[in-house]
Amino acid sequence: MSSIHVLDQNTIDKIAAGEVVERPASVVKELTENAIDAGATRITIEIQDGGIKMIRITDDGAGIAPDEIRLAFLRHATSKISSVEDLKGIASLGFRGEALSSIAAVSRVELITKTEDEITAVRYVIEGGREKLLDEIGAPDGTTFVIRDIFYNTPARAKFLKTAMTEASHVGSIVEQLALSNPTVAFEYIVNGASRLSTTGSGSLKDTIYHIYGRELASELLPIDYSEEGIQIKGFIAKPSICRGNRNFENYYVNGRYVKSRVVSLGIEDGYGNKLMQHQYPFTCLMITVTGDAVDVNVHPTKMDVRFSDERFILNQISTCIKKALYEQEMIIKSSLNPPIKPKVEKKEAKYAGPAPFEKNYLRERSSYGDAVTEMYTAAHAQTPATGYTAPQTSRDMASQIAVETPGGTQVQASGSMIPRMPGSVEVQAAIDIGKQTVGSNAVQNEDASRADSPVVYKQQSIFDNFLDPKAEPDRIILGCAFNTYWIVQYQNTLFMIDQHAAHEKVLYCRFIRQYEKSEITSQIISPPVIFSVTEKEKALLDEYMEAFTKAGFEIESFGGKEYKIAAVPYSMEALGSKQLFTELLDSLEITQDPKKLEVYVHRVATEACKAAVKGGDKLSVPEAKALIDELFDECDDPYHCPHGRPTIISFTENELEKRFKRIV
């Protein structure tokens, strides 16, 4: 066995650098954060060959004093904290004092820096951790870092780098996140001489989102401004129609720092709930501010991971603020029979030669373009500030709808009979005449008087609010059913198409949730019972939440030692007795602490509701369809989505039909 010995300093530095410098994007992140901490208002990031060959970062910040330059490149040398007590309330992005020493250990570094008090700047060159040059030079206030040949002296690390294009994409992602978290700083990102991103630094987060993600996404944003004791959340979320198949669009920042957190992601997705389809994730850009002692950022050298002292509180507050924003906004996407044809625009990249490291072009005055964009979007997409909020209890408390492209049709069914489309026929009018006979007999009495004290804020009235009102029931005309699946309802000058399967799914789902909340769920014995073993952690969770499981219709008993048995499950939901599903459900309890909202639990309820719901193609009578539609509108908190997030109803107007028939141009 070899003897124990202390590694030499060169080896120590390279091992430490491996934690901080993973790829060129890591270098860009660390140096740009230092520039932000130095008070920079303009930052330019330029890379060549994905940052492997060269990275240049220039800022107009405070600079580094000449007598502190050498000290800055020593390990754990920092100006951000002085003692361990300072870790409780870190306000800066950097604080560990590892970035410069790690970068210098694995690359060739050139630094040009000048403070406001100095007459000249200093040029400092260090390669592989060894000083090569320290000289005076002329330059404006601020700092420029030029990093060349990353991992040139650690080939074992260099071989793990990807292609230049891939590395450039990682750098671009970091720059976008830094720009979003610092809208008061003007960023410019240049790749191989071509400008890829430019923000104005106007201070408008929506302006920055527009520059990064474009007009379409920026026009679908909902503002967030939420504050409770111990937490403040500001920013924007997108309407449910803007979603992706991964979490790359979930942007959130804790105390100004871009992080990744399972707790925050769970809060975001719980806030959207079933407004999104399964495996779809929303766009968010949230600035989360918590007190310093409530969050720990000193988890990993990259500072991307954080820990919260009260994870459940953070999750619930994020979920609440998103639900508040979604319920207060009208999110109707009207389908169109004449979708606009977007002309193809050839995208040309503007070539940019790239200034010298200390050229004054970096300090040019801010463009007035940013202010113009801000004013344009403020005028076009201004949101009325909320004055109060209470989560809606029924569909009439909501003004939200999702609509998609209308399916075509060749026949209309009314009162159970098929009306074929014949040349010159008037089948639509016939359907209207038949449908009129089926409504008006069971109108729901006006509930406005009983709800007069409701604190819900109605921000605006529209046809969709009236469509859900009980007083509108006599005017909702069921015209018929297309393809034994889509029920056609006329209200004023708008046609609505309702998917009977999706609507029945939502009705069954809401029945279960209501029964759960009222503790009225009945249980169904399963034979033989399901036997499963638990770890100590799972056993503690199971004991803690046993009352919630019992309320949901489970009968769970100890079977000796670490084994338990499931003897009964909620009625008509045998699949909930699956050992694998129950284990997944138990694992989710650690954070959420609310069984009816758990992702696995709700998804399983939704799946079982789907199995029991009437299918597309099943024939319903008009009275049955009317009863289904009435329950969907009157009893479901969100009648516009099935439990899986699919739309239950779409709409298109009389005006769209007239355009289609060329009655109007």
C-alpha cells in the first residue's frame, strides 16, 4: 500500500478547477457574474470556436485595483465576503473566490482592467496558473478578460468537450439566463464575428424576453407580482398555450441568481395543474426573492444548486401565485377558419467584426430602440393590475378558454338522426330548429344574488363569461353532434364545439375531487390485497399521511415489520392498488404534503376517469348531452380542459363563417 502524501499545488489547482470550469460556458458564467457584481451596465461576450479557442468578456464596471490583481487569482480570494457569518445573507453572485484561480489553472488568461481613480489600466497575463506579464496600458474604465485555449494543459479534460456548435449553444444559454436575470444590464453576445443577441439594458424584463424569445411569446405573457411574508415573486408566466416538451423554458432566479431547483419546478407545474397536457411544461421567468437565511446557495462550486429551509412553503407560494395569475386573466384562444399565412422571412445574420478588448465602442450610449420596444409592448399588452383574488369555485368564476383549430365536418347529427350534407340543402337551419326544442325547459335560476358578496374580481366581461352564466342557458342552442363526438352549441354570434369524451372525463374527475374534499369517497375491496415493503423513510411518510390516504379511500394496514398491505382503494379505481404506483405516490409526499394535488395521484385519477368516460363515437341523446354540458359548466372549476390538459371546447364566430363563404372580405 502506498504511503499518504500531500499533492503538489499544481495538481491541487487543476483538481479544484475541474469543479468550477466544466466547459467554456462555465467560464462565461463566472466572469460575467463578476462583471455584474462590479456594477457593470454594459457587458459584451465574444467567443470563437464555441469558446474553446477564445472567450472575450468586456464590461464597464468598477475594475480591479492594480495592487489587488495578483491577489485576485489566488484560491479563495474574494471581495464579496469576509467571514462565515456573511454566508447567511449573500447579496452578490460570486463569493467563493475560486473562479479566477480555476480559470487561470486550465487556460491562457489576459486581463486588462482600470478603476475610475487610476490614470492608466493594467494588463496582466497568466497561463496555466503561472504569471507571464504585468504591464501598464491605456484603456477606459472597466475590465476585459481574454481566455484562450481552454484546457490546453489538461488534455484529459479537453477530450470531453463537444463540437464548437454545441459549446456555443451552451454559452448562448448562459448568456440568455444572465440577461433575463439582469434586465438593467445591456448584453451583447457575439459568435465568430456574428452578433447573436443584443439587449438594451432598459430595465424592462418584458423587453428582454422579447429580444430573446421573440414577439409571439412576448405577446402571450401574464404578469406576476406576488408578495407574502418571507417571499416576493415577480416576473412573467406564459399562457398555457405556450409550452414545450421539456423544462428548458422554466426560467427562475433566486435572489438574482439563476438556479435549478426541483422545489421551484414542482411549484410551477402544480400552479399550472391540468391546464397543460401531460409531459408539457410552461414558459416562466420568475424573480424569487427570499431572506438570506431562508436559502443556502453554498451547495456546489457552480452555485447552480440551492437549498431552502422551508421547501414546502416555497413550493406552495409559487403554486399559489401562478394560479392567481392564471385565474385572473382571460386566456381565450379563438380558433380561426381562415388562419393567416405567414410569409417566409429570410433571416440574415449581421456580421460584426468585434471591437478590440478595450475599445470605447463597448461604452457607447444606449440605443433608443430599447425604449421604443418597451413603450410599444406596454401599450399593446398592458395588464390591469389585480385588486384582489379568491380562487374560483365554479366555471362561472373563470374567464378562460382554450380553443384549437376546428375539425372539418361532412355531416351534422341532431336529436340522434344523421343529416347528410346535400348540395343546396339547409341542414344547418334544420339542426337549429331541432336544437331549439331541447333547451329552455330546465334553466338554472340566477345565482348572482347568492354570490353578491363573492370577493372574486371580474376584470372584464365577454361573451365567454355570459356563455357560462345560468341566465344564458335558454340562449345556448344545441344544434347537434358531428361525428358522434363533437356537440355543436350556438350562443349569440359564436359557435362552440364540445368534445363529449373530454367533457365527460372532466366531469368524472371533478366528481372525485369533490367527494375527496367532502370525505365522501367509498372504498372498494381488492382481493388479494397488495403487500409491499417500505424503507424507514417511506414508513415515516406513510404513518404521517395515513389520515390523508384513508380520506382518499385507501385501506392500508401494517402487515408486520416493514411490510404493509393495501386492502381497499377508491371505488372504481382498481389501478390505484398497483404496488409500483403506490410507491411512486409515497415518494412524492416528501415535498408536496397534499395528496389530492400530487402529480402521480392526480394523473392516476385522470386516467381512471378517462377509462370510465363516454368515448368519441358513442351516441348520446340530446338530453344526455345537455345534462353533461350543464354539469361541465356548473360544477367544474375549469371546464375548458380535460384532466390531461386537452381542450374540451373550441369556438369560432359568425364573422369567420362569413369570411369563409366570401360574404365579407
